[in-house]
Amino acid sequence: MVVRCLPRLPQNLGIAVPARGHDRGGMFNRILAIAVVLVGLAALLPTTASAGNARCDVGEFCLYYWFDLTQGIYNFSGNDPNLNNDRFEGAHTGYKVGNFTLSVWNRGRPVAKRDVLVYANPGYKGGPRCIVQGAIGNLSSDYWNAIESYKWVTRAECNRNIRMRLTQ
Ligand SMILES: [Ca+2]
Ligand SMILES: [Ca+2]
């Protein structure tokens, strides 16, 4: 589960409430102003909608507690600089994701940044390995329970790093 703090909504949106109802043109402009403010606020909300359904959907990178994509799952479409503040979904929900992963699935879309670099430490540091788009399976043994952060990268960036050898 990815827990993020939502931006706090301001108490006062700075929009004056009309004192009289007969000011139709002014009312329309105020409604328009409110709509503009609401659209702006929506843009500030973090895009975490794809995470949190305990399923590896298209566009997500998924990490599993056990081999063969089983037991607890972490599923998210964004980058994560720290997997130690995330918990598995579905099973093993009490376990943090960092250093507790044995299998993975890069279900990324065919966009520019479609490959994933996984790191042995938080903050995108430590022995990166590339997991290309579509790659699925068990981690090589030197990476068992070792991933602590990951990010999406281009194929060119992926090719500058060692590829993770996955087994099925
Ligand atoms: Ca999902
Ligand atoms: Ca995290």
C-alpha cells in the first residue's frame, strides 16, 4: 500500500459569496472561478489511483513477497525511492516491501520509460539491475530480499546497467 499525504484543502478558497441573487453575470463568473480552482486542486492530488488493489495492472511494476508472483504484492505505476515505508497487500500485509521481495513483474506500458532499475538501497542507490518491460519471474539469488528502491527508465538507461536474470 502506498500511503501519501493529500494536500490540505484551504479553508477559504478566496471566492466571495454573492450577497444578492440577482447578479447573474457575476454569479456565472464566480462559478467559473470556483471550477477553475477545483480543477487546479485536482491537479495537485498525487496520482496513486493505480496502486492499492492488490493486483498487477498494466502500467505497474509489481514486487512479490514470495516466488512465482505469489503471496504479498506491491503494485504501483510510479517510481518509489523507498520501499521500506510500504507494506504488502493481499497477504503478509504486516511486512514492509523493502528487502522482502523474491519475484517481480514489469507490466509497464510501451512508453519511453518502460524499463525499471531496481536498487539495493533506498534513494536509487546501490547495484542497480534492469528489469525490462514485460520481464516476469523470480529474482536472481543475489537479489533475494534485497530491493529497496526502483524507478522507471528508458531502454538506453537500462542498457547502461546489468540486466536482472529472472527465472520462472
Ligand atoms: Ca494494481
Ligand atoms: Ca515507498
